[in-house]
Amino acid sequence: MQQTPASTPQPAPSRLWRVLRLIPLTLMLLSLGILLTMFLMGGMTKISAWYLAQLLLPILGLLSLITLIIYAIVKRKFNRLMVATLVTAIISLSPAIMLVKPIAFPASLERTTPSATVRLPADVSLQVGWGGDKIETNYHAVAPDQRWAYDFLVAPSVTGSDKVEEYGCYGVPVVAPADGLVVKAHDGEPDEVPGVVSNNFTAPEGNHVAIQLEETGTYLLIAHLKPGSVTVKVGDTVVEGQVIGACGNSGNTSEPHIHIHHQRQDPNLYPLNFAEGLPLYFRDHDGPPMPVGGFELDGETVILTGDVVQHIGK
């Protein structure tokens, strides 16, 4: 009687490959699922997911795409698993778009609480360089803590001069926008040369003051003050309108201006760009509660298009 030949055992390397080829797709899907869950949790977990998505996902997507291309060339085939891996790799690579087109941190102006409504940080006429809810008028919006930050300028501005004294904002007294407690006060950073971006990443805020608001317990950070001008210290109680320093060009800045933003966490405990930004509105002035910034280019000339506002209260 003729016996049926036993099936030939599958080589171990072939079985191992069946497992290994699932790794890229599995890692990407697992990472996408974890990051989506973190994002939906909100708060600081959401912020962690925001940064991890920009770093981890593109790396996984790129490595998977390279592996897929090599395999397709060697094996000369393209199956369903490879299609699924390709689609997932493209999705994973998508956060890299932010390298060429910044995207505002996804936070709702209406749903993010608490907001703060304060007076302007100076008594002179101010033009909003950057401000508002949209990335088009507020490049700060890409950073979670500066989602609704403002940069205020004083004419003359954007002149390109390399002398700080030739900018209207330089030396303008900066005042406390509301009553509160000084939790951070830093001085001693030099002014940067204006007319170019300083790229000061070691002390990006420059000389600055952080105030915990009496009403909400949240924090205002006012940055880029003139060296030697900070008049308050940690533990001081300030009242609205009190002078706390003068506008300078310290830190990561391109010209003298007043930077201000509102965040939930204590800036002593959470570094710049890693806190929850909160909406910030202004009162007692001649413009909208949330003035917007922006600019246009006429050849090589920068034309500011942001709102011009001035404090008119007491």
C-alpha cells in the first residue's frame, strides 16, 4: 500500500519572517492607539501626546516605509499586509508636515477654562504683532502653553535696525495686568541684537515676571524685559497697573516687544512650551477683548496688520 508522503516541515527562518513582518504595522498601530488615548485624556497627558506624535510617529513611519520599500524590491511582490503597512506609515508620517506648515495646538477657545480678562501690560499705544486664536495671526499657537499668547510692539517697529534704542517699545514701562502674587522674577539676561532672530534657547523668556492671578489661581508670564529693570521679587504682591519692569530685547526675540501669555501650571515647575495655555482677554482699552496680530510682506518690507490698542481705564 502506497503511503502519502508527509508534508515538508516549514523552515524556521520562514516562520520567523511571518512574525517579523508584522512588527512595523503592529508598532505603528499600537503607537497610534496609545497616543490617541492620551490625547483624549486632555491636560498634561494631551500635551505629552502632542509632542510624542511629532517625534515618535514620523520615526516609526519612516523606518517602516524604508523597510517596506526594501522588501518590495527584494521579493518583487506587494500583498495586503504591505498595503496596510504603507497606509499606516503614511498616516504616521503626517505629523512631520508641521516642519513646513505649523499647526495650532488643538484646543477650543470656548471650552478651555478658566480664561482671564486683564488690562493691557503697558499704558502706551500697542500694536499686536502676534495674537488671537488662529495660527495665521498668532504663530505662538503651535506651543500648548502659548496657545493664546500675545506679542505687543510700539512704533517704530520691524525696522530691521540693530540698535534697541531705535525701537519704540524699548524701555516702555511694563505693568502688572492684574492683582496677584509674583511667583517668578528673573533679571540679568542681556539684550539681544535686534533685527535678527536671536535663537536664544538657553534663556528664551529672557528677563521675565510670572504672576499668579488672585482671581483664578492661574499664571501670567510677561517676558523679554530690559536687563536691570525688574522691580519685583518672588513673594511680592502686585496690584493692577503697578510697574514690574521695562520692555527690552532679552531672550529668544527679534526686536523689543512685550510677550504675555496665560497658563494653568506654575512656570517654576513646568518649563516653557510644556504647560496648558489658557485664553487671555483684555479690558479697559479701545479694541476687541482678544485683539489679533499678523503681518503682510510687500517685497522685503514687513507690514504689520495687527490691531492697535491702548489702555483707557483708570
